Amino acid sequence: MQTRLLQNLTAALALLIVTAVCFQILLMHPTDVLVGTQNRGHNDTTNYFIASKSFQEQSFQQFHEFPYWNPHSLLGMPELGNPQSSMFYPVNWIFFIYNAATTISWVMVLHHWLAGCGAYLLARKYQLSFFSALLSGIIFLAAPYFAAKTGEGHFTAVTQIAWFPWILYGYELLREGSRKAVPLLVIAISLAFFCGHVQELYFLLLFLSASLVVEAVLAWVGKKSLNECETAETSPPVSGGKLLKGWGMAGLITLGLVAIDLIPIFIFTRQAVRTGGIDLTALNDGSLSLSSLLQLLDPFVWGGPEKYAGPGIYYWEAVCSFGCLPLFLAILGVVSAYSQRTVSRLTLIGLAAFLLSFGPNLPFYAVVHQIIPGISMFRIPGRLIWICSLAVALLAGFGSEWVYQMFQTANRKTYRLIAGICFVTGIVTLGGLLVASQGYLILPRSSGPVFRIQLSYCLLGLLGLSLAIFLGSLSRKAALGGMLTLCLCCTAELAWYNFQIYQTIPQSGIRGETPISVYLNENLQGQRVLVDQVLLSDREAWKNRIYKIQGYEPVPLVRLGLLAAATFPEKHKATVMAGYNSPDLKQANGPLLDLMSVKYAVLPTREPVELEGWRTVLQGTVPQEFTPRGSKPRQIPFVILENENPLPRAFVLGQTRALNPDQDSQKIVATLEKLKPRKELLLQQDLLPSGKREPFQAAHIHDEKPNSLRIEAHLNAQGYLVVSDIYYPGWTAHLGEQELPILPADYSLRGIPLPTGQHEVQLSYVPPGYQLGRVISLTALAVLFVLLVTAFRSPAKPAGD
């Protein structure tokens, strides 16, 4: 026991050193933000996650409440219930204490190390030796796809993937019949879910469920024992019924534990644009193709993150690379240990994930897309390379184990001779390529530039493997040297890849106060601004409590999407609403901009702008939001235009017209395009009695917090209080002790019926399903506690012992 504990601590330290080597650029500048080499430092971390975590901390510090709602972008949007917020993931609570900009990169690095430790322990569970298991940990924590995702700042996905080896560890315990299996599975799956990115988790659980069904069937028919030589304990085989019962119990308790987040997220997805799923034709941009296979030899054959010209749109979504030496070892692991149940299972899971990552480019995905529910909700099939990376890392451990045991085989002299020949041949070939073309294989093409593929990675991988096999065939001590060689070679190859795709942003390179934020802070007065992310980002807006029309949200609400479609003529309205394309104000629907209370528009131009109903109030330049270390900031020109007659964010209006919200979306958009917001209100049903109605009149918002606001309105006749914030379930309105209904007004906004008089209406938000989910989660937590106590309690000794 002490020897195993010492080995585990040694492995954890070794993996920490490997992590430090891979992320030495951050180690040299520990307060910087780690980003990729693409887009001048812009990625999901800098564009969204720093803003989100800072907003949560600032709201808690300022209002002493958790922000369930974010009112500052996209006419308001749920914070709790948004899959990206990950408010219930315990590690993220550190952002309530420390600055997100200086901490978030280290959290991602920590999860690389955690992923490596999980892969190491899982490999040890597979009965691999210390160095083979350590190699699996190294390969997974530094996997190219893992690294590329970190460079693009996919924070929620990076933190979630770190728990995958731990889920597989719990799966192995379940196969053994351990009492610890169910609680460990519940904890690992729940933590992965709370991280906030479910696509990869969904597929992993799908693969494991299919694998478990096969295991159970084999156990039932008695063809094979589940606990064969690879898990040679003295315990009896686990029955198929017990396997399915344990998996079902783990799933049920997990659903209960995550209900506090799952139910609000489910309600959010029912309101979002992907409710009906994604069509196959829309998946090509996130899928691999046959030309992606060249990246197995050279991850930069189609360019790097900053200049990518390969399959898919983005490098970090489509890089089909595992490292050459890790891939060779994985293939060796499959060939040498295919008869082991674990190797077969990992191979099939990895192969299925690999085929699915090609999306509609292979018929396999089309079949699965039609048959299995839930798959149509996910837009990037290429992300399954993450599961492939874990499978390759573990199979590479089996390959290195074969190398380690080489000295015991009868054919060791033959392998030694072959390895020696391969080593000498590789040295000569590599030297020739380096002298002739710096390691590139250059192939002419009939048109366009020549095709270049870097073969140094492949040849160095073959050299490392040949040297390890040669050493492994000599003696036990030499075999240990061979294992160490494999660990060092894999570290070198993968760390070199990491070096090429990362850069950092110093804190001084993050844009602070600008003329735009100062002017809007002083003059906006609770109304909204139309502005691109490059001029005023979500981070800056949320920090200064500035209300923007645009905001980054990968899955916007349907009601917002249709309002945007009626307002902006651009083809790619999603990028306009995200703030990455400037809208054409000349073509935009002016009355709908007024309805959304747009008081200012900020345009990235030096040219004077003449628009009817708008006047220029400020011109100048601002630096780019992020300036990577070693770069100079680029100045961006801007013009601020003021809308001369916008509607307030809250107003009263009595005249209504019927709108059927269930009709075709194109008809809804056409109706909104013709709306006259100062004269009429679109409602599904008019709840007020017939009689005199209040004409348009402004109302006044007071005491606004993320989860509530108070509105004063004076009515000389009955009418509707309209709030130009997005309609969403969970909002309630009270007039004193009386609760008032909130209706979808003008399809997308909120309308509250009011009688004549002076009123003070209190609006409050509690995420729909949150209260029920909290009760269920607390109950499941109690059940989990009992299971943990039972699992780790020593069994009672027989009487007389």
C-alpha cells in the first residue's frame, strides 16, 4: 500500500512537471492570460468566460446575491440555466475570491494536470506498470486537441474533459462489483455536467452505456467472465443484472444531484434556437474530412490556429492529431493486446468516436443522427476527437507495456534487430530530409503552390519507439530506460506542439477605461447601445453596467432571434447580434431599434455618418481590447451616434393587436417588421376589459439589480406596462401583494396589464425549475452521502475474530 501511494505521489509530481513544461509560457508570466496565436488574443475565454465569471463575482459583491439573470446584453439573458455559466461547479467558486483575468488560465492548466492524473490512475486500474500508466497521463494531458481547445479558451469543455478518466475509473469499479463504483460515478459525472458543456459528456455516457449493455449480455449468456486475467481479483464475476442495476442507480442519483442545474438548462434549451435540432447540412463546418488524416502525421499540414486552411472552419475544432509517437504506441497496444476486454472496449469507443467526428462526410454519422435521440442538438462532430485522444492515451499505455515486457519474450533478439535497423534507417532519412528540405516532404501539384508535409514528427516518433524496443529487448533495467525514453520523447513532441500554439496577454495589455465606456456610463441612463465587441466588449459593458443590444451567446433565444431578423437586414444576423459584425443602420428597422430602447449606436469608422434621426456626439479611437505580449496595440476608430427619439426601456400603452405566436416564424417576422411600437402592442390575448385605454407614456425604472427591478407607472386609463427586456419564464410581477401576469408583448418583450392609477410594480426573477431542482438535488446529495459512508466503511468482522 505504501509503495503504491509513493508511486502515485511520484506520478502526480512528474505529471505536474510535464504540465509546467507544456505551459512554461504561462509559468514565465503567471498573471497573464493564456490564449492561442489566433485572432490577436481573442478567444472564448477573453470574449466570454472572463466576462461571465467577473460578472458573477461583481454582482455578488455589489448586491449580495447570486446573479440568476444578466440584464446587460441581448435584452437580458439567463445566467443560471445557461449551460455556459457553470455556476455549480465547485472549482469555479474561486472566481468569487480571485480576479478571473489572472486566475482563469491557471484553472485550465490545473485541469490538464487533473486529466493526466486521472488517466494515470485509470491505466494503473488496467494493471499497467508505473511508467506505462505515467505515459498515458502525459499523452492525455498534453494531447494536441486538448491543447488547441485551451488555446481557443473553451473553458467549460476543458474543465469537463478532465473528469473523463475518472468516469472511466468508476466504470471499471462497477465492472468489478465494488461498492465505491456508484458514488464515484455520481460524483465524477455530476462534476463533469456542472462544468457546463454537455456534448462530449453525452457521447461518453452513450458509449459507456452501449458497452455496459454488451458486458451485461455477455455475462448473462455466460460466454466470458467480466473479471478475466486483466483484473485478476478473487472476487466472483459480476452478473449482468447487477451491472445494469448499478449503472441505472448511478444515472438516477446523478440526475437528481444535477437537477438544480439540469432543469433550468432544459427549460432554457426549449426556448432557444436549437430546440428542433441541427440539420445535417449545417454540420460540415465542424466536421473532419479525409484530408484531415494528413494531420495525423503533421498537425500543421493545413496551417496552424492563426492561418488554417483545412477541413472545417476552425483549427481548434478540426485538428486531427494525437502526436505521432502516441499514435504509434496506441496501434502497438491494439495489436499486442487485442484479446483483452479492456483494449477491445477502448478500441471500439475510440473508433466509434473517430468515425462520428467526420460528421455527415461519412454515412455512419447520418445513420446515428437519425436513430439516437439527442445527437441532433450538437453542432460540432469534430469534438469527438477529445474522446479519441483519451482512448489513444490509454491504448498507448498498453503499447508501452508490451515494450516493457519485451525482455521476457523468446523473439527479443529478432525485435532488437528490427528496432536497430529501423533506428539507423530513421536517422539517415531524417538527416537527409533536414538537409534537403528542413524535414518537409515536398510534393508538386498541377495547380497552386507545392504541397508540404513535415515528416520530422513522424520520423522522430519512429526513432523513439525503435530505441525503446531495442532497450526493452536487452534486460529489465534497460527496459526501464526504454520506458523513460518513451515518456521523455512523448513529452518533447507534445510540449513542442504546445509551444507553437500559445501566447499570453499581460494584464497591462487588457483594455481599461475608454472614451466609449466613459461617455456611455455618463449618458446612457438605463437605455441601450448598439455596439460591436471590438469597441465595447461584454466584459467592459457588464463591468460598467452598460446595456447592450448585442452579446456573445452561442445559442440565443428564439424570441430574440426573430426580433433580430425583423430588425436587421444582414444575412448573418447571428454574428450581428453576437457583436462580431456591424449592422447597417441605414437599412435597419428604425421603429424596432426604438422599441429596444437603443439610444446610442457606436460604429467602427472614421468617416462622418449622416442618418436621419441620428446625430454624431463623439468621435475618436480606442485601442484593441487585448494586446498579446510583444505586440503593439492597434487603434480602432469610432463614431458615437445618438438616437433622437428612442423609446424608454419601460413604457405604458393601451392599444393592442392580436398576434398568434404559433404561426410560422416568417409571418411573425413580417408582422414585427410593420410594427408601430408607439401606437400598438402585439399580444396573443388582451386580458384587460373593454374601455378607455392609456396612450403611449413613459414609465420609470428604479432599484435595478440582476434579479429584480422596480418600475413606477402612472395611468389615467387602463393599459399595459411594457418592459423592453426579453420575455422569459421565471419572471414574476407584483403590485403590492397582488401577483400580475407577465405576457409576451410584441412577441419578444414583457407586457403587464395595469388598471388606472399610480403604480409601483416589482419584477423579480427566479430561474424556472430552480426551486424544484434544489429540493431534488439536496435529496440526492443526502443519498450520495449515505452511499459514500457505506462504501468506505470497513465490513464488520465475523464474531470471534
